[in-house]
Amino acid sequence: MKKLKIVTSFLIFLTISGTVVASSIQNQIYEPVISINNNQVTSDFYFVHITDTHVVNKLYDHQETRKHWLISLLEYIASFNKPPAFVVITGDLVEWGEGFLGALNYYALINCFYKNNTQFYADKNCSIPVYFTPGNHDHYPNRKLYNYHLFIDRTHINDNNRYVITHENLSLFFMNSGPVYYAKPSDWADSLGFGLTKDDIIWLEEKLSNCTTNHRIILMHHPAINIRNNNGELYDVFIHNGENFIELCKNYNVEIVLAGHTHEPRVFDTEEHLYETLPINSSNYPTLFVQSDDCKEGVHYRNISIVDNHIWIEQSQEINFNSFNNSRYESNSETRVTYNELV
């Protein structure tokens, strides 16, 4: 890990006599396996989906609970006998992302990770990369992403935070589903996202049409499909170009769309059928729209496993770190990531 120094004065006061860092968690080490026809099968590789971490700076969360939860979860994941190939976090990284207060929240967030050059990692050996996409809370309160770009990702500013990652025979398409949609009061109540632009749709179709891998997963913060309210309207989804997006997923054999936002673990197909029995082999279905649970009210994650050229969606898992030894946190004079290279 590259050691970084603090070079800007407006955040200097945040380095308070040492940063809390998670030590090794003493618990059962989990080997990711899928139960297929009552047989336990180890995955070829897998990755971990985390979402809605809502990290807050210690000025507002004096116990730094959410920060400690995220650090502990990353330590837990890195301790698996078979570590994941990578980790993805789909938005609402911080409770509010813009302005000076948002910068403080992002400063707390990046201290949860290790970093080498511009790439974040879940582990100190920098072997488990972490990839992000923004959520509506990351836009708050001025509907911009200045701090997200400053602290997390400068590389994809001109592409509206869109990018593609390929691992073996899997391509992942990261997209920005936008800030909160404000057209009418009921939209606010239904927690709708602004959605995708015309350029987003053009970009996605071009990338999908040129994709040569067997498997395709799209990641964004807001889901495209969810349950309906009492008026028969979808809520907690994104608005603009939702139908065009779903059509592209069907036409180009996208297997999974991974999202968060709802703070619920749900799996739908394009007909809005809810699948409650997991794990499920997504390769046997049309596009499945997957929501994973949050890391705000609790600590949750979901494994997505690739087994014999099939993608399996596993159950969302909840971790109770309160049951672990309190000594897992120790004071350290070094932070994982500080503010150097951000200015």
C-alpha cells in the first residue's frame, strides 16, 4: 500500500491522534459455496456486492459506527479462505456527499480502504480491488458529484461516471442512475431516481453490442424494477429511460442488474416476478434485477458466484459485529487512505 500524506489544510484537523482501524476479526472463515442439487460446489470465482454504506464523519457520528461497520465488513471479506475477485459498492457511499460537510464524510469513507495509485482495495495486500458507482445521497444537497469525483473517481467524470470492468469471461457495466427525481411531491415520497440520459443509453448499447465476454452484469444505484405502491406505481426506481434500459438488457442478454437504494434484498425478472428462493442460477432466466440490503441499518453483503460458466445469485448475508471481540479495533498512527493525490 502506498503511504499517503495530508497536504491540504482544510481537512487537517481530521487527523486526530490516530485513526481507528479494524484488526483481524476472530470468527468463522467462510468458504463461498453454492448448493446445487444438494451438492456443495465451490465457485470458480466470485465477487461481493455491498451497497448503501452511508458513512458519516465522526463530527456527526461520534462512535463512527458506520465507518467501523464498513471496515469490519471489508476485513471479514478479506479473511475468507477463498477471497473474492473484487468488491463492488453501488452508491449512497456517504449520508450526504456535497459541500464541505460532504467532504468530511468522504474523508471518513476513504479511510476504510487501502489505495494504490488511483485504485481502491479492500485488503492491505491490495489484492481485492473495490469498484464504485454513485447514489442519490452522494449527490446531496446540490445534486452534484464534486466530492465523489475528488475523493473516489476522477477518471470517468467526462463519461457521466460510466465505465466497464472485465474479469475473466465477465463484463461489468457501471452506470450513474442520478440524483433524486423532483418532478412532483409524490416522486419524492416514492424515492425515485432521475435515471439515465439519452447519452447513457447510447453508451450502454454501444458497449453491449461490442462486448465479447459470455456474461454481462450492469451495476447502478437505483433499481429499474421493484414492487408497486398502493396506486400501482413502481417506487424506489429510476425514471428517465427505464423502459429503454430494460429493453437493452433483454436484447443483449444481460444476466443481472445489481442495485441498492431500497435497503431490501429482492430479485425480480422483467415481468416483475419476485424470486424468494436463493441461490438462483441467473443463466437459466432472462435478465434478473437484484437489490442487495444496506450497510446503514445493519451490515449486509451478497456474493455473486461464477460456477462452471453460470452466474449464481446468493442470499443476502447479515453480519452482527457486536458479537465479536471488541478488541478488533485498535488505534494506529497511520490511516489507510488520506487526502494526498486528491488535490
